[in-house]
Amino acid sequence: MEHSSLPAVELVVRTIAETAIANETYFCQLDSVVGDGDFGYSLARGFEKVLEGFDGFDRSSPGAFLKKIGLTIASRVGGTSGPIWGTAFLRAGTAAGTKAALSGADVVAMLRAAVEGIVARGGASLGDKTLLDALVPAIDRLEADLAAGPAEALANAAQVAERTAAETSAMLAKRGRAAYTGERSIGSPDPGAVAIGVIASRVSAAWREYGSSKGAIDPHEKIRQ
């Protein structure tokens, strides 16, 4: 019987949701500098809905599960976050198709598809001071380190996400409400990018914790190419 990647996908999604909820106030404070101050609130409310319906989502495949997550976020998260984050999960789920087992290359393809969805939905590009400025470099690092195994690849990707999120402080916002503040957007990091850094770090830690305590995910196992 083919090994299913669903437990790993569930772990990642639950970790993302719990991290978004736990950091609601922090993300709102970041957004209040040059935005509406509701980014953390919107994200937390959406992921609360995800956790509420978690046990009832389609689990016929990791892709089907992710698409249900995306639909929930898109319909329950307010502002621009709903369409952006919802589309990301929907595109990732679509890229996964009906596969039960996902290789490292599959995961990278899913993340690339998520980025394409974010770009298509929000119209942002690298350098516009958005979550893409942390997400894309992190995916690049993840792909480069696949051969080192999932635990190390995730840890390295998380470090890149945190670093590049901090580097958005020096950028001029070109998308979102922060873009209307012009030069005033320089000097504070993009909330979406910071969220990616925080989430990536927690996912990396959760992967190691789960693999060590449960043995269901071996942190030293090589991701299949």
C-alpha cells in the first residue's frame, strides 16, 4: 500500500493555523504601522474556521484536503488576506492532484503553484514589499536543500524566510494599503512577509517535534526525488 503524505500535510496546516491565531496581536501591531491594523485579526479568524472544520474536511488525498482549506479561508477571511491565502492553498492542492504520497519535488511544485496563485490574485511581484519577498526565497532554499532531508531543508528555508522578512523593512511598499503611505512604508517590515517567517519557523520546529516524539515522520529520512 502506498504511503500517504496526508498526516504530514495535516501537521503543517494545523501548525500554520495555530501559529496565525497565536500571533494575532503581533501581526495586527505590525500592520497598524502603515496599514489597517487588521491583518492579524483577519488571518486568525480565518484559521479559526479552518480548525473548527478540520476533522470534517475531505481527506481522500492531500490535494483534496488542501483545496477544502483554501475554500474555507477564501470564504471566511476578510480583506485581501482571504483571496490571497485562500488562492495559495487552492493552487497548492490543485498541483498535488490526487497523489497520496508527495515527494520533495512535489511539495516544491505545490509551493510554486501557490506563489503563482498569489501573483495572479494580488498582482504583486518580488520587491513590492509583500509576503512574496519572504516566501519565494524560502522556497528557493527549500528546493536547493531537498537532498539534505526534510528537517534540515525546512530549517534552512525558515531561516531564509525570517531573514528576508526582516529585510523588507528597507523596501518601499508598492502593493496593498501600505503603498499609499509612500516613503513612510520604509522602516517597518511587511506584516505578510513576517507572518511567512514566523510560520515557516514554527512549521520547521513542529516537524522536528512530531518526528522525534511520534516516529511517524522521520526527520532524518531523505525526501524522495
